[in-house]
Amino acid sequence: SFYGDLPLALVQKTNQLSTFREVWFDKDYNEIKFSNKNLNADVFGAVCFISRGKGDVQEFAFTLDDAKKAGVFPANAMSPWTKHTRIMMRYKARSIALKSLFADVISGTSILEYDYDLTEKEIRDVSPKGESSAEQLEQIFE
């Protein structure tokens, strides 16, 4: 499956992406941004504003309530939903938007943030005991 910024990169390569804007918002639906002086506000959701060609701008949102209903939040300490809640909200809204407007580009390939809501039982640390990831990488590249 695709994940992260790859689906967006594929869509951008088509030159058909006319509008693309992502916003985080708080529980009062105020945009979280520097000029609002609310960068430390708890995120309630994210919205992706997107259009293709000369089409109308559409909005695709994902909220904390949606995450709770999906069973991905609250999550265990290993979950990206715990460590990176804002980013996961953004990727979820983005994935919904890209799959909706650019299905032909995505071509049915799953997007991790859209198609797989990992549960606590599915997320586990598989690193060997006693070695950090950095140490493992050093051994690979020696």
C-alpha cells in the first residue's frame, strides 16, 4: 500500500490538482495556525480542500470523533495515533480526498492511512531486544 506523501506526489505529477490545502482545527472549528496564536491547541480534526481541473473545491474532513468511532483513538503507546495525532488526522483527511477525486491515479492501491486503521492488538514493537534502531542500521551499512 501507499502511505505518507506518496499518494499526494502521484496526484501532483498529473498536473490536474488545482487546489490543495490542508487545515487543522480545534473543538470550536478555529483553524490552528501561527497567526491565530493557537499552535498549542488540541487538534479536533483536519480538513483537506481539494479540486481537480476546473472542478469545484471539495472538503474532506476527519475528526477526533471519527477516530474514536473507528477505534484508533485513544490508542496504545506504539500507535502513530498516540504519537502523531495531528499528522494522522491530516493524512486521513488527505487520503479520503485523494481516493475520492483521483481514484484513477491511485488505481485501487490501498493508502495505509485510509484503508488500515491499525488497532492496539496489531501494533507492536518488533525490534530485537537490546539494540536500538540506530545500532541496527549501523550494522547493516558496515
